[in-house]
Amino acid sequence: GQGLIARLHTFAMPTPTVTLAAPGRTIKAAFLCDARERDLEPLELRKGLVQVPMPGAIATVRLLF
């Protein structure tokens, strides 16, 4: 599909919120995905940054530029 997939992993518990950026690129949209890379819900963009609330130890995010 379109975009770039980012897989995030954390050892921290409780799971933190992660901020994603793409220096040199403009993120137009971002989606939290399931393990099969299907969109689950859109993520909020703020000033070119995406805040990802980690649903557990692993998260998959699709970024559109």
C-alpha cells in the first residue's frame, strides 16, 4: 500500500506515548495499524509530529507523505 510502515517496540511499562517525526519530509497523515498493516484509526498530527499512544509493547504505524 501507500506510505511508510514504522514498527515500534518498547520495554517500558506502562507503555509511553511516542513522538514520530520525518526530518526532510512532511507527514500528511498517520494511522495506527494492526499487525497485518490494516488501518485501525487515524493519529493526530501536530506541527508535523505524530503522537503514538502505544497500545502495548508493539505498535505499527503507517505514515503518508
